[in-house]
Amino acid sequence: MKKLIPLEEGDFYLSKEGYKVFTEKYHLKRGYCCESGCRHCPYGFDKKTNRRA
């Protein structure tokens, strides 16, 4: 089971459509890439090529 990480200020923002967008800070705190093509992925995953840079 994956560990729940409590959200803190600066971990996300709301897009103009109302979606929660996680920041690079949150991804680094989480500690791994989920391979979902996140907008602020610090691990370099590219959903188009399905690879990490």
C-alpha cells in the first residue's frame, strides 16, 4: 500500500478549469514517478514516448 502524503501549501494549485495540479515540490516529496505525464514531473517522464528522459 502506498504511503499517504498530507498536502501542504505549495504542493498544488487549481487550474482555470478547477483541476488540482501538483507542483514539482509535491512530486519530489512523494519520491517517485507515477508515469501519468504530470505537468510538473521532475523525473522527466514523457507520456508521448512512454520513457523517462
